Amino acid sequence: MVGSISTKDKILNTAIDLFSRSSFSAVSIRDITREVGIKESSLYYHFKNKDELLDCIFEIYREEIKKVCPPFEDLDYILTQTTPEQFLQQGLQKFKSYICDSPRMSKISRIVSSEQFSHPQARLIILNDLYEENIRFLEVVFAKFKDLGYIQDFPARLLAIEYQYPVFSMITQYLILQFEQQDTAELEKLLQEHVEFFFHKIKK
Amino acid sequence: MVGSISTKDKILNTAIDLFSRSSFSAVSIRDITREVGIKESSLYYHFKNKDELLDCIFEIYREEIKKVCPPFEDLDYILTQTTPEQFLQQGLQKFKSYICDSPRMSKISRIVSSEQFSHPQARLIILNDLYEENIRFLEVVFAKFKDLGYIQDFPARLLAIEYQYPVFSMITQYLILQFEQQDTAELEKLLQEHVEFFFHKIKK
DNA sequence: GTCTATAATGCGATAGAC
DNA sequence: GTCTATCGCATTATAGAC
């Protein structure tokens, strides 16, 4: 039925919510099914076991995080449409909003972070899908900025890292503040100032 | 007895080890006491309950992380002994070695990170003892650098954040690589390059 | 697709002997 | 300070009826 949410989705969304508010191992099947309004045994019709729930959640993260960077083939066109500073500013806003502004994605980000030392998959996601994918994309971007004569001559990978690593820390902090329902305005301002500071330092 | 390790310390060290390899809630009292070689009931002679173990671990982290920054009153003297770039380079090495090179402290850092959404204390530790304390210290450092005419005129807090936030991400990555027993040489080189890149951009 | 019933084990914690 | 014994309850997961 269009618009209605299947039991399977309800289970998954409830699991995401509960796991993100404590941890995978602290949440029981009973906790999840109580919230959904079904018996424990019914969950096993939809999911093989508790671990499969987490596997699904990790898979959602991997699928979603892929969407943050535009495909390389679109890059040249996009760069003709904006200034480099605008491009960076917009990219960062997009990155932040993908991870932090959707309640579902920010919950999943918390889960990945919490489970990084319990689940090898979570570590791979952080190292590869989050860190390396982003750095690789930005490396290409900064290489193009260099070719176009916008910026000074630094190794593109160093620029990518110096640009993106502060952002990872800001996101970490953002997820905690958001969880505590504290104000994030200062941090959002900081994100903008970061682009300004960074670009000002490397532009020609 | 001098040199011998008390049962209480053995319990605590075992808890640190096991919690850091999965998570607080995934490790049982039974797991810990089996490893120590005592019965479960004996643990309760030394610790009120399971939560008290975690409280002790968080307290150790707070005590240790305090030691990373030298006291403000020593700062002026230290700054006469080194160049600003040397000072930053040494400070970063100290920071990294405090957190990552002691097996105990790196385990505790992993625990704090894993429990950040399960335990409010862990969030406070990250936001206050780790982030804010460090930034506040560096803010003073960069303000002094400005007064001494070493660096260009940027807001000291912005400099502190731009300098330290990439380091937080590198430490995050370091803890994962270390846990996976992967090579960290590239990351250590990156830490040095970061100081060089950053200082080169802001020096007068 | 959801239910009842239940198995089999594990959990944190306590009482009281030595 | 460590032990044995035990309590009461929670846990994941399955079998089989409807």
C-alpha cells in the first residue's frame, strides 16, 4: 500500500532510533518489538537475527554517504558554474546536511561511531566510505583548482586532508550537541569560517 | 607490596581491556572475573557494581588528559626556549603520545568514544575535557604568538580550532588503525606535515 | 504475518561461610 | 578478601498454531 510503512521498516526505524540512543548491545529485541507493537518472535519473520538489523543499518549508511559527493564526470561542468570558494562552501553545507540534518542519517552516524570498536564493518565504513572516499574526491577537486590557477601549489592530497579533517571533527561535535539538544549555531558559523580561512590561505 | 598489582587494579585493567575491544554493555562481569581469575562475587568486594567500573575508567581519562597541556604559568618560559614551530611540533607529539602510545590510554580513549551516546559523562569528557580544554589552551598560545609578532592577525580561537580540529580527526583515525594493527607511519608523517602546512600559512 | 509457548542460557547482584 | 550457592529476571532464538 502506498504511503503506509511496512512492519519491516517500522522495526528497522525503531532499531535505528534505539541503537542510536544507547548502543547495539544495550538494546534488546524485546525493547524494539515493544516499541513497534509486535511480539519478539514476529521480528524473526523479517530479520534472521539481531546482527542482521545492524548489517542493514550499516548498508544504509554506505548507500547514503555515497550520495554526498557528485560524480567525477559532473565535476568539470559544476566548476564552470561557481567560484571555487562557493563550490567549497556549498559542498560543505551539503555534507553537513546529509549527515546531520536528516534525523535518520544522524542517528545512523551515531551508531557507526558507537560501534567502531565492536564491529569491524563500522571501522571499514569510517576509514573507507567516510574518510578515504571524501579525501579522494577533494583531491581531484583541489588538483583541478590548481590546474585552473585558482590556488597555490601544494600537494592536492595534503590540501584535501587539511580541508576535510577539521570538518570531520566538527561533525563529531555537531552530533553530540544535537543529541544533547544544545545549540549548534556557533558550530555552523565555524563551518563557514573554516572555508573562508582555508581558502584565503591557499588562493593565488 | 611494592611492585605487585592489587586485585582491584587487575579488575580495572581487565575491564579497560575488554570494554575497549567491544563495548561496556557487551562485556559481562563474568567475562571480567574469568579473565582475572576470581569469582564474580569477589568483584563486588572491590566495586559496588558494573557502572562503578566505568565511572573509574572515565575518571582516569579525565585525570590523564589534564596532563597533556603544560600549566599556563609555565607557558611564557617555555616559549622563550623554542621557536613557535618547534613548540607546536613538540606539543602535537606529546598530545599524540599521551593518547595513542600508552596502551592503557588508547584503550580508554576507545571506550570514551564508544560510549559517547550511551553515557552522558562520556559526552561531557569529549566536549569539555578533550575539545574545549585543548582549544582554550591553544587560544592562549596563539594569542601570545600574535603578541610576539610571530604570526599574522587572525582571531586566536579560530587559529586554535583550525590547528587542533584536524588533529582530533587524525587521532580518531590513529586509534582505529592501531586497533586493526595496521601501519600508522603515514598518519604520523601527516601530523608533522600538518604543523608545517599550518604554520607556514599563518607566520609573518 | 503474527501469535503463544517455551527452551536454553546468561545476566547482575546478594547472603553468608571461611 | 575470596569463596559457594543461589535468586530473580532478561536474553536470543525456535516450534508450531492460527
